[in-house]
Amino acid sequence: MTLVPTRAQPDSRIRSGVIAPGVRLHLLPTDRFTTTICRVVLHRDLGAEATATSLLAHVLESATAKHPSREALAHRLADLYG
């Protein structure tokens, strides 16, 4: 894989490369730190199910049959996860 300057700023130190279809690596070399952090972000095209999936997540965050209000759900989640 060859890392090349980003298209947005050709003179920048950020280098980018394609690892696999839909997977890109962005690298900012520096000697300021002793550790290296790698962050992977995967992108995919949004299909017809994206709206339904997003809506379902919001509905499940707001209430359930056993916990009909946000407050009741928040208390239950606090009991489960602290």
C-alpha cells in the first residue's frame, strides 16, 4: 500500500492509502509522542434500511413496554450499568 498526500491539501503531512475497498488509512507522522494510536473508520453506503435502523435506535432509547418513560428507562439502565 502506498500512502499519498490527501487530495484536500496536497502539501499537508497527512498521508492516505486504501487498505481494502471502503477502508482507508490516514496517517499523520509525528515525533511528538511516544505511543502510536490507530483509529479505523469503516464507511458504507446508506441503503433503504438506514432510516428504519436509526429510528428504531431512537425509539428503543426513549421507552420500552416495561419502562414506559425515559426516566424509568434511565433508572433501569443505571441499575444495570452503574
